[in-house]
Amino acid sequence: QVQLVESGGGLVQAGGSLRLSCAASGIIFSINDMGWYRQAPGKQRELVARITSAAGTNYADSVKGRFTISRDNAKKRVYLQMNSLKPEDTAVYYCNALVLTTIGRGDYWGQGTQVTVSS
């Protein structure tokens, strides 16, 4: 069983910063892509940023230049540094990972962490 646990969400004023962290645990052979997604009220879940095992990254256009995704493979963690936050960044942020375990490769999600940006 693989678990992803996010932390670091909260309430921040526009222009502020937050750093999200996600830790993977369980019987894990390897982790391929990791990423962050978000879902605002009444909207579909959308990609924020993804990072490959070789540290290749891609970002949603709306966060380019403001957010940075990184990972620590030894610690099985992925991070999202969010700067210059805007009210439209308000959402529940979910960690995602493609994980190879004893039963094969699976797509796993965290429980989500709330980010609220006030104007």
C-alpha cells in the first residue's frame, strides 16, 4: 500500500509564498513522475506542475515563473514552492505519483491540502 501525504497548505495574502511538501511511503520500488494538481470549487482538477525521475519539469501556463516543483528521490518527496500567489491560486492541491510496487505500477493520490489566497 502506497500513501502520499501532503503538508504546507494554509492561508496567505496575495503576493505571499507557500511551500507544499508531499511524502510517499509504503513498499516502493521506484517512483517515476510526480506532480501537483489543484481543484478549485466548481472546477475540474487541473495540472499545476509535474517532474520526472530525471528532474524534467513542466508547468501550467498560469503558474510559470511563479511556482517551482522539485523532488528528493532519496526521501521520496516532492515539493512545490509557490511565490507571488494570487487569489485565483486558491484551491485544494493534490500530490500525485506514478509508483512501481510489488503489484506493479500504479497512479497514487494524496488527500489534498487547502491553499487559500486572500486579496
